[in-house]
Amino acid sequence: MRYVVAGALLRERAGGGRELLLAQRSYPPEVAGLWELPGGKCGPGETRAAALERELDEELDVRVVAGAPLTEQVRLREDLLLVAHWAELVAGTPRAVEHQDLIWVDAAELAALAARGALVPADTAWLPELTVALDVR
Ligand code: C5P
């Protein structure tokens, strides 16, 4: 089994509450323009945590430490499983190196994007877990 690992980065929003980082895909055409948790494929022999830390360095130019996995996993293909981990930002400010754009969203903004079909379909599996994390005060 190969893995694609995506990162859920949270931060405190000025004025209260939390927000989640989403990245807008630029390829392939089926998902270009849609928002996702940034990440990518694990290399051979690479742990999921190491792959996430490498991918977010490459894609966002940040140093993160991978934390616990989210519960939901999504079978993308017979041999490819999409997983997500919470990630802690330790250095840098995210910038869109490979994506079209980045946004930080609260629970209501995440729900609004989902409602208009603006999330990468597979990533909607994490909506309940992400919403709970964003709603915690
Ligand atoms: O980002 P990358 O192209 O390496 O992702 C590999 C596969 O995983 C693609 O099919 C992509 O659509 C999918 N993916 C996803 N959700 C993410 C990250 C990747 O469905 N958050």
C-alpha cells in the first residue's frame, strides 16, 4: 500500500477561535481550483510523519512536526490510501510554492467551502473531525 499524507495545521485566530490552513490545487484539471489539506505521497521507506514534514517544507516552505493521525482514511485507488495528520508549525510562514493560493478558515468558512463543492472530494471525509477541532474554544 502507498500512502498520500496530508497535514491539518491549526492556529489561533486573532480575536478568538481557531483556523485551519487550506491550499488551493493547481493540478490536475479535475481538482484544480479546489481546496485541500496540503501534502503528498510517501516515498519508499519513508514514514508518514517524515513524508508530511518534507512535503510541507516543499509545498509551503515551513517546518512542521507531524502529530497524531486523523481517524478517517480514504482509499484513492486500490493501492493508494489518503491519510491526514495534525501538524504543528515550528518555523516559517506558509506560502503557496506549488499551490495557487492558501487560506486560513474557521469552522463556518470551512462549511461554506464544503457546501459549494470547493473542497477536493476526498478531503471532505475529514470535515467532522476538522469542524470539532475548529469549534473547540
Ligand atoms: O498532491 P499530490 O498530487 O502528490 O497528491 C497525490 C494524490 O492524492 C492526488 O490524486 C491528489 O488529488 C490526492 N490528494 C487528495 N487530498 C489531499 C492531497 C492529495 O485527494 N489533501
